[in-house]
Amino acid sequence: MKRLLLIVNPYSTNVTGGEIARVERALRERVEVVTRFTERPGHATELAAEGAREGVDAIAVFSGDGTYNEALNGADGRTPIGFLPGGGTSVFARALGLPRDPVEAAHAIAAAADEGRARRI
């Protein structure tokens, strides 16, 4: 089973305990999930770099655009990253055509990770 690092910004506008649990359940249907929570600005950069070094198969970020940016800056460029809309607008996830519902987006990301599908942007 593929291993996915889920980076969550618990302070994002639409990220709640209930939504986190629903997203984790959706992801776990297809992949093994390790969840890490951001604790301060810049922490997603560190978490993504750590995940890439540890050899996770993919990274998913449940947050808003700012945390997406941090995670992208920390990733190694080889580890696929998926984006789950949790911010007030989540412009980047919308621009990629991901579902606005984070659980629907989680299903799509888990399927892509499990099947080894990726799109370079």
C-alpha cells in the first residue's frame, strides 16, 4: 500500500476536527496515511521536506493557499503533492480543477496516489 503524508493546517478557515476525520477516512480507503499538523508559519515547508526525505509516496495538504505554497517549497520536486481545499477560497486547488469539497478531493487524490497517476504543473 502506498504511504501518503497528510499535512494539515488546523488554523485554515474551513479545516475542522470533523473535516480532518472525514478526509483521513477517505484517504485511508486507498492509501496508508500519516497525518502531521502545522504548528507555526513555515512549518509545512519543514514537514514536506521531511516527508520527501523519508520516502513517502505522496503528500497531500489540507489547508489554504499559503500552506500549499509552504509545502511546495519544502518538497523535493519528485514527490507528488495533492491539495485539499481548506482555506477560505483555496484558489490554487480550484485552478487545478479539484472538487471544492475536501472529502471529494481526498478521494481523487487517494486514487491518483494509489494508481501512481500524477500531473506535472
